[in-house]
Amino acid sequence: MAVYAYLWSDEQGESVDKVQQHGLTCQDWQYVFENYQLEEVSRSSDRPIRIGNTPDERRLCMVFEWIEVEWCVLPITGFEIEEKP
């Protein structure tokens, strides 16, 4: 299992605030990031995203950036998405 360093910022308008605005916790974000089912690039921001489920079966999209190496992560935001039919 990979080990990641998360660079969370609790400044207003930054990563912790953005995740909480969508009703998520940093723990939700990190769980889906580490247990994702799909990784793509966002069409709107051109940033990498990971999509997966929380233990309580919410489908989430995590937006992030790699910081210099692929074990140091800058969370940008996260939000709940609907399953495609």
C-alpha cells in the first residue's frame, strides 16, 4: 500500500474549507484518494481526479495535484457525484 503525504491547508477558501463546503471530511477525501476506482484528468481544470466510494457508499470525486513527487499530494477539493446509469 502506498503512503502519501497530504498538504492540507485550513486557511479560508483553501482545501479543508472546500472539502467541508461539500459536506465531506478530510478523512473521506483521503479514504477515496487511497481506495479509488478511476483516475482521470478533469475537463474543467486539467487537474488529476480520482473517483471512488466511501465506506458508507457515497460516490466522490477528489481533485488534487502532485507536488514534485507522486507521494506528496495537494488536495484541491472533493465532492459527491451521482452514479452513471
